[in-house]
Amino acid sequence: MQEFEKGALGIHMFRKITIILKNGTELAYRNARVVEGNRTWIYQVNKNENPEELLALIDPNHIRTLYAEDD
């Protein structure tokens, strides 16, 4: 499991993404990719790691913790 520091930029490819928001809400995504910048984008990816669907667009200021791990 890997935890990302808030403010890190780049593309991160993992299978399972878990986000805990500052209000305590926990969001979990499988077969997903994280793209971080001014906003955190979570994409559903296919077996070739190509984006297929935008699952979430989150303001990084609302994220308390973001975990990513391979399934």
C-alpha cells in the first residue's frame, strides 16, 4: 500500500484507490488510475491501463488521505 502526499503531481497507476475526505467520507475505486494536479482525477481503466471513464474529480484540499495499492 502506498500513501500519497497531498500536492504531489503526476499520474499514478494502481488497481485500488481509497480516498478519505476531511469530512470522514471514504471513497474506494477498483481498476483505477489517479491523475493529480490542480484537481485529483480518478479514472476507471481497462486491462491495458487506458482510461475508460472518469469516476471522480476531487478538490485536493478536501482529501485527508489517499491510498493506492495493487490488487
